Amino acid sequence: MTKLFMLAKILIVIAVLFFSFIFGRNIPFQDQLPLYESLRTTSAIIFGVMGAWIALICPEMLSSVISVYSKKDDDKYSRFKLLIRPMRYSTIILMFVLLIIFINPLVRQISFLCDYALQLRGFSFAILGLLTMLQLWSVLLTFIPTDFLETHMEKKKANQNMVDEYTKRNIKR
């Protein structure tokens, strides 16, 4: 199942890159720029939200990152890694977006690259498509803290039900 899922992801990425390049050649960079800006804004929001989730859900892990790691922290560490992943993807997206926005005016000044404007627009739109796919994946990963919270609340409720049941039995005796 994992290999099939990985193959599906690779095929989707290739299809997005291909179609983004082909159809993106006719989209001027000025029309692409607002999409890059949206990616930058969304990445910054995801980064902030996931940072808040980490501070709320795994405060002990934040302190243990600085201290010595022990084997007993494996479960916490794997949970922490799942929370960090969207932040990592958002950081990658931010880096690419900032780099592209910076490079664009420089590329426009290089005269021999003007002959390749269509290809450069297609390449830019392909990067935009890839970053958008990564952003979508990052947004999906933000559901993980909600699942942690739901699981935690279910366990807490089950524990409370056990305590209530035990208390009722002992009071009747």
C-alpha cells in the first residue's frame, strides 16, 4: 500500500509539473505573482498555526529538544515530527517564493533570457504548481493536531467514565 501511495504521489507530481509547464507558458509572470503572494501568505499562516499547536500539544517536547533525548521520548518525538512536517514544508515554500520573487526582476534584465520567455514562464508556473501541491499537502497535515486532541479527549472521557463507574459501585456497597 505504501509503495502504491508513493507511486500515486509521484505520478500526480509529474502530471502537475507537466501540465503546469505546458499551460503556464501562456500566463505572464505578472499574473502568476499574486499566486506566489498567496502561497507566501498561506505558508506563513500554517507556520504560525502549527507553532501554536506544538506549543499547546507538546510543550514538554519543545523543552526536550534543547535537553538530552532519551528512548522514552520516542512516542512524543514521533508525534512532534508529525507536527513539525507542515512547518518544514511551509518553510520550503517560503524560501522558494522569496527566491523567485527576488530573481524575477534580475532575470528580466538579462537580454538573452528574453528569447526564452515562454519556457521561463512555463518553468515558473510549474514551480508554482509544485509548491501549490506541497501547500495542499501541508494544509492536510494540519489536521493531525485535531486528531491528537480528539484522541486525547476520548481517552480522558473513557478514564472519567471508569472513575465514575468505580465510584458508583463503591458508594452502593
